[in-house]
Amino acid sequence: MNNKAPVKVNPWLIAAAVIVPTFMEVLDTTIVSVSLPHIAGSLSAATSEVTWVQTSYLISNAIVLPASAWFSSFFGRKRFFLACVAIFTFASGLCGLAPTLGVLIAARVLQGAGGGALQPLSQAILLESFPPARHGQAMGVWGLGVVVAPVLGPLLGGWITDSYSWRWLFYINLPVGLLAIVMILRFISDPTYVQASKPRRIDAVGLALLTLWLGTLQTVLDKGQDEDWFSAPWICWFTIVSAVSLVALLIRELRVAQPIINLRVLSNRNFAVGTILATAVGVISYSPLTLLPLFLQNLLGYTAIQSGLAQSPRGIGALLAMPLVGLLTSKIDSRKLIIAGILLCGVSGFRMSNIDLEVAKSSFVLANFIQGLGLALTFVPLATTAMGHLPKGEMGNAAGLFNLMRNLGGSIGISMVTTMVARGSQAHQAYLVTHLTPLDAPFQSKLQAIQTALGQHVTPALAQAMAPGAIYSALLQQSSLLAYVDDFRWLALLCLVSIPVVFCLKRVSGKGAVSAH
């Protein structure tokens, strides 16, 4: 290890060096989603098989995320950060060149492993590079990439796929990754306490339990609805294995002297409460990213690009609010900003719950814009408050755990809302179909109107045969619509339930908070 004091570098140059690769990594969590049908056709794979392109990335990403602090202490943070960017960039090239689905999935596993540590590492580096009074500004710029990238992903992915090829979704990472490597070499150095720390022995058992827990859990969340959940024996076994490995991991990490995840950081009240809120924010932020494309493309017939454009106001709202939030965090009680942000997300959810099949694209503009503002107001103050009373030496471990729970909340949210749409559609269909009887006057009136309209184009007998099918098709659409409405209302309710939890946080002063031991 080099024991020389690190050279003083403008913190904004450090910010640029860590934000560029982080934005690239977060973008890749969603940019592939709208292109899966194209990938399946290109590689002669079934739709159910090609979803592993997304799942494999999330699993390997989740495994590395909480262990990033240990790897940083073992290899040195700068070396590890540099290696992660290099692995991510190299794997992106392999993904673009993949001749078969198996090669693509293997490359995505490698890409997820390289990208998993980028979020907590960049967050820890930023918090240590800026003085406490400017943590809000630093996290505002960092949070801009984390919030905007998932929204930009589907739009950019749809445009690249339609205009060029799905392989360019991965090739675009190559120049960005090379730029990030040059910036890291030039501007980032390990702080003195990292340089002086001695490499610890690897907690092999903890790493194995962590891999088993997250791997099985992510698989269950991603594939549960496709397999009708616990009606599939392998889902039951994976769930049992996940639960047992989690319990074993908690026992192991609390008893071992040098754990791969230091759970003792949860003894800090702000961090424990902040981690709970981060999980809820993960549900609130990622769930609409899944619901809206499904609603727009499946029910309204939008293309991938049109769907991305309809969601773009969310990114615009976050883009406009983040710089302002960075300034306000050091001047206003961060708990007030968190409450305001969660309330705005709730308002957005209630507005989206008023949609119908005749909704115009403009109707989504305000709701998405409000949600972007809300997430910007929530994300940065929550991160600074959760880690505001932690010593610098615990930043890396805390950031890994914090981001893991936020991403895990996103996975749980996505699984939850897709299941609720599928099951809710069936429930609403079973209820609405009871009105399709000869004794229901509105049904009979609508049936006659459809028969009359169809009779202008086909024979009366054919019109009589086609009319019930047209009504049933409309019933299926209405059932799906009501299921989406229910989901948006539940998300809005989750926002309201999360607000009282904010009052459990202690206030973090803008001066010297992070250095508090």
C-alpha cells in the first residue's frame, strides 16, 4: 500500500470520475428491458428464457453490492473501483458480441458483478471528498444520475433497438467506460485510513451464504409470477433455501470477528431507520417503471419509444429538482424534505390511479413530473440523514447495505405489482362478467348497439355472433385497467404509511455530521 498522503484534488473532478461509471451502471439495469423481444428473436430463444438476460444481471449485482466494503478494504478502494469499471466495460463488449443466449447470460453475470459495487463505492468516495456542509450538493449531483438513469433507460433502449441493433445497448458502454477509467486513474486516491488498514481474511462462509440468499431470493422474485408462485415445487424449495440462508447469514455475520457485511452498523438509529425507508423508496421508485410501460404498451398500444417519452417528465422533474435539493439539504431540516418528497410521490400515485382507456399522453406528464420532484426531494436527504452520524471508516459498508436494501425494495416492488396486475385482472374479470347476463339492461343495450354498428359492415347473423366477443374483449381491457388502478393506489398508500417512519430519524446538522463518532 502507498502510505503517501493523497494529492488534493478538486472534489468536483472526483465527483465526475465516480458519477460517470455509476450512471452507466444504473442505466444498464433498465435499458435492456424494452429490447428483450428483439434479443429473443435474434438469438432464437423463447421469451421466458431471454428474461434471464435481466435476471442474471440483477442477481450478480445484488451479491456484490453489500460485500463491496470488504473488497475495498482487501484490495484498496481505488484499485477495486478501477477493477469494477474495467470488468463492467469488458463485459459490456462481450454482451454485444454474444453469439448465443448462454454466452449473453454469462456476460451479463460478469457485467453485474463488475457494476454491483459502483453505487456504494461512488457514494462513499463522494461523502469523504466533500466537507460535511456540502454533502447535500454532492449527493444531489450523484442522486441525479441514480434517479434519472432508470427513467432514461427504456427510452434510450427503445430508440437504439429500433434505429440500430440491441447489441449497441452494450457497445455504448465502451467509450464511457474508458473515459471513466482515465478519470479514476487521474483524480481518485485512497484516504489515509484506507491506506493504513490491513487486509482482512475473507469471510468465505459469509460470502457463500450471501450468494445463496440473494441468488435464490432474486430468482423467486423474478420468476414467481411466471411459475404461479408456490404452486411450483422449485419455487417452494428456493424460498426455503433463501430463508434458511438469510437466518444463517445474520447469525454468522453477528458472531464472526471480521464479517463480510458488518451488520453492527444497524445499531445506529438513523442508519437503521434510513435503511427501512430506503427499502420503501425502492418499491415506490421502481414499481411505476414497470407498471407504466406495461399499461401503455399492452393496453394503449404505445411503441417502446412512445412509452419512454410518456415517462420522460419524471426524469425532467428529477433533473430540475436535484440541484435545488442539494442546496436545501444544508439549510433545511432534511426530515422535512423527505416528508415533502414522499407526499409528492403519494400525490403522483393518486393521480395515476384516475387513468382510463381514453387517457391522453399529456395526462401522464404532470403525474410523472410530480413523481420526479418527489423522488429527488426524498433520495438525497434520506441518504445524507441515514449516514449522517456514521464515522468515515463505516461509510463504505453502510453505503453497500443501504443501496442493497433500496435495490431489493425495487425487486420486491416489481414482483409485487406485476403479481397484483395479473391476479387483480382475474378478480375484476370474475366480478364484471356477472353483469353480462340477459337480465342486465345496460348490457343488452350495449349488445344491441354493437350489433347495429357491425351490421353496417357484415351480415346480421355474423354481427350477432361477433357482438358478444367484442363486449368480452372490452371487459378484459377494463379488468386490466382496474388492476393497474389498484396498484397505483396501493403505492400511494405506501407513501402515506412511510411518512410516520421519518419522525424516527434524528436531525443531522449540516456541519460536522458525518465526522461524528
